[in-house]
Amino acid sequence: GKAPSAKELESYASSPNFDEERGSFVNRRHDEYEEMMDNFDFFKLFKEQNFGNEERVPPKPFPNIKPDWTVWAQQDYAYIWLGHSTILFRFNGKNILFDPVFGSAAPLAFAVPRFQAPVVTLQELPPIDWVIISHDHYDHLSYESLIFFKDTFATKFFVSLGVSSYLKGWGIDEIRITELDWWEVVEVEGMQISCTPSQHFSGRTGPRGLKTLWASWVVKSPKFAIYFSGDSGYDTHFKEIGEKFGPFDIAFMETGQYNPIWHMSHMFPEESAQGGIDLKAKAVHPIHWGTFKLSTHSWDDPVKRILSKSNMLSLPLSIPVQGEVVTFPLKHTNQRWFENL
């Protein structure tokens, strides 16, 4: 993809989240992030990933359900988990797709293959009105998906600062793209779309790029509100977002692919549950698990740990199988289908 040019980076200098001296976007606790990266032990990670004892892939494929698009079209508010962080949400008659990834999580498919196949193909989706992208990593910003929406639907795209450079480089008309900084809000057909903070990093060539902004997102109407975390470490932004935009009917919270050596940029499951409390979420759906092996933990560790912590916090979890149409009010919480594999 095409990263922001020097001229485009100059235009981001006015953002409070861009550090001119570093020439990059920064986290609130960016010195701690840099310290983490300075101490990053690639050899230890390689050893754990290739010679560890954890069962990083499930013994058999997850159960799944082919969505009933007739039922889907009748809903005011509903969603489908399509694996990893890909969420399709039905919101006031709009089909909103978050971080659509239907293939690999790497530029070379064999490098990070899926262990769980997509329950639907891009071609089987209903018309997508809006695509919302949290950041430019390969497991969130997919060339394959974006090119499909460019050529198939009259889809509009909402991205954080800098990410538009990829979309424009892939031939998507700038008029279809809305690019926002943290805390910026746009009104679209009676709904608010808000770009909100996260604690992460960006770049498609390594963890030191930081030339585009990472974000979480809020979609809100007078009757309903959802939060999508993207990727994030735990910090004060969850409470700030909850105070400003909460309560949320549901929060999609990053829960998997954690490791102590990159704790600043990915939460442990217990923190994901606490983040849901901070956000004033009525329920949390754990995302960023169940599709790729990107860290060193077992495939089911994320969901088991967040279930344990959420029970302590009296926080309902929505854990549907991939492809299931989840409607509101939630009928089932704290599901444990994964225990039967």
C-alpha cells in the first residue's frame, strides 16, 4: 500500500496526536511504548512461537452458522462476528462493516494463514454502506477487501488520519473517504460516527512506522450506541470515551493476541473486561481471537480468561459462533460453545 507522503505528514502536524520532533503519531504514554520496543526480545518471541507448549490452533474448526440475510434485513440493530476483528453491524437500516479481513493477515498468505475459514465470502455479503477501519495493520486493513468494496458497492469509508493514503493509492475516490482525528465526530444520516483514542501503533513494514493514526470508533444514534476498540493496550481512554459517549449497548473489545513483551499495545483479557466497565458497556463481545495465531497463548486462553473476569465484574459477554445473527436485546450471554471442541 501507499503510506502517507511527506506533504501529507506535514498536514497532520496540527493534530495533538502527531509529534513533529519524532515525525510520527504518538500514544499518550509514548515514552513507555518506545521503552517497550527498545526491550523487545525477538529471539524469545520466536522461541515461544515455534517451540512453546501452547496449543495455538483449535483441534477442529469452530462451529459456525450461515447468516440468514432475510432475518438480517428485518433488524434495526443486529450484528455478526465474521472472525478475528471483522464485525458486520446492522444499524438503523445501514450495513456497517468493521475491519473487513476475509483472507490472510499478511502480505504473503502463507505467512499468517487462517485456522478458521470465513463463514461467508465477500461476494455473499449484503450491500455494505459503510466500512470503518481502525488502523493499517494487515489483520485490519485488507487490500483484498477494500478493492472488492471499491468496485462492487457505493460504500463509504471512515478511517483515522493517514489511512486514507492507502485507500486513495488503491484507487478509491477521495469523495468516498472520511478521515478523522481522535475525538472528531461526523453526523451521517441521523447518526454520529466518532473517531476515538486507542493505545497501539501503525505501519505495514514494522512497529516503528507510526505514520498513520490508530483508533477506536463509536457509532451512535439517539436509541443505540456501539463501541469498537480496534487494537489497544489498556489506558485511561476507555473511561474518557465512556464518559463522553457512553453508555454503550455493546462494546467490541480486543481480547486476543497478547503477550507480556508487547503489553503496551495489546490488552490482557482481564483488562478487556475492565475496559468494558470503564466504557459503561451493557455487554462486551471479545474480538481479535478465533481466526489467526499471532501470539503465543493457546487458542482458547483469551475467551476463558475474559469469561472468568467478566463473571467477577458482573459484565455480560456476547460470544456467538461465527456467522450467527445476534439481535437486541441480547438473548444469550456467556456462551461456552468452544468448550466442546
